Amino acid sequence: MSEVGKRESFTIPIGPQHPALKEPEHFLISVDGEIVTDAVVRLGYAHRGIEKAVESRTWVQSLYMLERICGICSHIHAMAYCLGVEQLAGVEVPPRAQAIRVLVAELERIHSHLLWFGVSAHEAGFDTLFMYTWRDREKVMDLLEGFSGNRVNYSVNVLGGVKFDIDDAQAIAIREAVSFLEERTHHYLDVVTKDTMFLQRTRGIGVMTRSQAEVLGTVGPTARASNVYREIRVEAPYAAYDKYPVKIILDNRGDLEARFVVRLTELFESYRIILEILETLPDGDLTTRIPRRIKAGETVSRVEAPRGELFYFIKSNGSDTPERIRARTPTICNMMSVMKLLVGHQLADVPMILAGIDPCFSCNDRMVALNRGRNKEQLLTWEALRQYGIDYYKRRSD
Amino acid sequence: MGSTTIKDVLISLTALLIFPGGLFLLLVSLAYEWVDRKLLARMQNRVGPRWFQPMADTIKLLAKEEIVPDAVDASLFIGLPIVALAGVLTAAIYMPFPGLPPIGSFPGDLIVTVFLLSLVTICLGLAGANTLDRFSLVGATRTLTQLFAYEAPFLLALLGPAFVARSWEISEIISYTDGRWLLITQPFGFIVAVIGLIGKLEIPPLDAPEAETEIVAGALTEYSGRGLALFRLAKGVALVLGLTLIAAFYLGGVATPLLFLVKTLALLLVIVGIHALFTRLRIDQTVGLWWKYGTLLVLVQWLGIIIWQGVMI
């Protein structure tokens, strides 16, 4: 190759619109035949300026805004925010509320993992598995709808507690669904570890060693599949996780199969915790009073989202609106590992490896700091930012 | 003499264009496509399309504007789907479709038929290579790679029955296989032929050439409107003819339309089952499958047939 000079690289664009992606994002894959030689990602297509938007909303309004960062893990975003704000305000949330938060978080993890499982089966061309997992996922969606009225943004949290209580009928429904799902999960675990055709697409593909996983800063199940001990529920228990300890699931193989096994095994932990919470749900209030103005200060709130560590930085200046909120989502941490892992694999493995980190692009794309080489800080109001966006696209279309 | 010629011509034209070839064959292929989609949907816990959906799709596509991209050879772009469809429709002449004796036959028509069925794949590959679209180019490469992988074993598998019938003429082979289930004596050939058909038609799990999660629609990415409709029809017809050929050769013949219906649908059920059960293979795995196992199995069977015939003589 070097003698002939630099060969013109053949690039395949995946996205922003592509059947493999359910959300807009752009990947430029350079290939030599079927082998990937380079991969570049361009983020930002789903940027909505949420972090900026919350700065002009009250603490309560911001909750609903932040919940809409992600359609899959909406609860965990709201929970991370609430935990942070409650910490700033110095408010103690009733134990029943904390337990319900954890319960919903685990239900959300189940639906998120099943969703991911179906999508990655579809990426591998195994549509039957996709249809089956999504059918089973409906059980969880029904539960979430049952006590909150919503399938996606269930809005369980309020500052200082939760909105919805779990009554006996719901507890029975949850127990039934969980025992059904537990049986199904055993079956799925069988499929991903024994189906020869499926293993051909996952075993030994996209291997990430432990040191690579650590250097690339991966989080969540992606890291745990490479045997990295990283799980916020275990390392820094929040909400009611100190009362319901979680067993960390690790795998040392680091390939796609390990990522499947880790996520599916995690589901069993979720089932166990849900049943335990239903058994020992503490009595008491659901909410506690929280001041409208939050004391000045700043805090960090870390929770374990289905995809990994979700990190919130919250700063208050003592008024009724947040000074600054920064959310770092797990996908952005894991994205770089994908770019690294793709190189050397076949084009056919690209969608699988990408799906292996369980990417969520709308989580991913938020505030981008423009550093134009000078320390000139640009501060835009929400209206100005909106106007800037409108003008930008007008200019592009001219 | 003159009147009989006109009558003959009319009969031939009817046979070619209306029944059993031509129009009737197209309708049957749409019906089979519906059976395929409905069965798959039921296996995947879905509802599936209504009976007229494939026809509605085709009519809609035919009515839509065909966008010819810049930087393609326009005549090739428009001509290839027509050649593909014409090829498979011609192949029908030598087939016992639908359970009737073939309209035409000559010694060696089996080879011609198999070639005509491959024409679809070749046209697909050329259509992909004709455009500058990157998905199409990768799709075309994969289509042609897959063609080289399955073509030899598939042909060898179809020649097995021809070998025992001691003829390469389809009408003679089917008169030999009528009532004889070669599936029992030549099981490897049957398996290879069925999987060969799956590979030929790019049905999952051998659909790497049009893997939508990687390369959108593969070679057909740039096609819209009439070209896409014609390619889809050509594939549908190739499916029906492939099923006919395998049923006639391996499943004890298709002497009557009823037998034809039962046996080809049973075969379709098997293919849909394979589609529903397996994960898509990568293109290197597909090629490996054929050259490591497919060809080997057929050759072993050939050896068996030759030895058996030697013993009998």
C-alpha cells in the first residue's frame, strides 16, 4: 500500500440518517474492502440546548426539562437531579419515597436493557429475537404506565420525594410481571450463550481489555464486561441502595458476548431488588417540604443509569433557578471506546459493536463549549441561543 | 398450414405471457411473497400484511417516479431490472410450473434455467456497481461474492438428480423423479439446494448483500419506482421457480397443481423457518459456509452416487 502511495480511502457514512441508527448521529467509517481502517464520529445532531434551557427555569420546572434529556432513562435523570438538589437544600427524603425511586429505577433498567437487547439482535439481523424481547418489554411498560399513567416520561420524582405510591394491586402486578420476565431472561441468557449462529457474531468480536476499558474511561455494563469494577450502586450507594445492596456483575472476556451476558445477568439483580423492595417497603410519607429557593452552593450527584454512570453537577446561587447544571451521560464516556474498537473489524460488525455500548445519542448531545482560542466567554440567553440556531440554519439554507 | 401456425403462435404467446408463464406467474409470485411475509410475521409474533399487500406495494412502486441518479449509465440503470425480470420469466418456460409439463424443453435446458435464474443476481450486482453510491458498491461486491460462493454448490446439488436420471433435460428429470423422493437418497443435495436458494434470493440469514443495518439496501439503495418494482418481482418469480425446481427434483415431483401447491408451500415454510431462526451471517462466514461445508457435502454425495451406480452396473 505504501509503495503505491496513499490509497484513496473508501469511506462509508453511517448516519445521520441510516437504518442502523435509531437516532441521528454521524459515523464516518473508512474501509479497505470489508475491513474498517478508521472511524470518526460527529456528535451533536440531537442537541437541544437543555442545559442552557434549565438556567432560565425554576428548580421545579427544570426537573421536567431534565427528564426529557433521554426517552429511555428519563427516571434516572430526574432522580440524579432530585438527589443533587435535595442534598443542596439539606432535605431528608422519607425512606418510602427513596425505596419507590429505587424500585422505579430498577423497572426502568429492565425496560432499557430489554430494549437494548432487541435493538442489538436486530443489528445482527436476528429480527425474531428483536420482536420477542420487545413483546416482553411491554410488561414493564404496562407496569410503568399502570402507576404513573405514562410509558416513557413517567415523572415519578418531585423535589423532596415521589408522586406515586405503590398499592397492593400494583405490587401484585409487579410480582407477576417480574416472575414472567425472570423466566424469559433465563431463556434469553441461554440464547446469547448457546445459539451458535448468534455467537458467531458476538464471541471474540470487539474485545476490549481491562486496561483499555480503564484508559478509554468506559462506564457501566460496557466497562463491567471488561472486568472493570465500576458500579455507582455498589461504590457509592445513593437513595435506598444502602438498604438494598446490589451485587456487581463482572465478566472478564470483554467481547460482545460478555456485554450481552453482563446486561442480562444484571436483570436478575434488578428482579431481586424489586421483589425485596416490595417485601420491605417502609411506611411513611411520600414527600417532604423543600424550599422554593435552594441554598447557594454546588454539588455533584452520581447515579448508575442503565448505560453506566450518570453524573450531574448542580450549582445554585441561592435563587429559585439553577445557576448551572451539567449532565455527563454514560454514552459520551463509552463513545470513544467504539471508535477504537471498530478499527480492524469487518464492516458487518460495526452496527453490533456500536450497539454493544448501548448508545443513547439524545442523552449524548447537549451543551458544547465553543473555545475559539481566546478566553472570551460568550454568554447567551435562552432566546439569543434560539435565535442563533434559527439564523444559523437560515444561513445554511441560503 | 397457415391457420394452424397462427393458432400455434397464439397458444405459445398465451403460454408465455398469460398462463402459465407471464402474468399468472407474476400473480403467483406475489401470492407467495405474501405467504412468506405472513408466515414470518406470525413466527415473529407480529400480525403481518393483508393478502393484497405485495400487489399494492408493486403497483405503488410501478406508479412512482423513478429517480435516475447522476453519474450512472442511464440505459444500464433502466435496462438491468428489465433484463432480470425477463430472464426469470424465460426460465419459467422450461419449468413444470404450476404442476403442468414444461412448455418448452431441449437437452441441457437445466443448465440454461439455472443460468437464467442467476441472471437476477448478476443484474443486481451490475446495478449496484453501476452507481457511485457507497452502500450500493459494497452491496454489489457482496452480491457477486455471494454468487461465486453458492453458485457452484447449488448447480452441483441440482445436477445430482440429473445424474441419476441420466439426462440434463428438465422434462426427462421430472418424469424420472415423479414419485421418487430423492430427498431420501440424496439428503445432502437437498439441503445444499435449499440453502443455495436462500443465498440466491438473499433471504436472511444469507442476506449480507442487503444487510439493512450496515449498507441500507445494498445494491438496490439507489433504486426507486419502477426499477425497484421490477427487481422485486424478479426476485419473487425466482423464489417461486426455485421452489418449483427443488420440489420437482427432490420431493417426488410436482405432477399436478395440487401437488405443486402443497410441496412448494411446505418448502417455503422451511425457508421461512430458517429465516426466523437464525442470525445474519457475515459475508466471510457465508463464503466459508459454502466452500467449507456446502461444496464438500455435495461432492461427497456425488461420490456416493457414482460408487452406487458403479455397483449397480
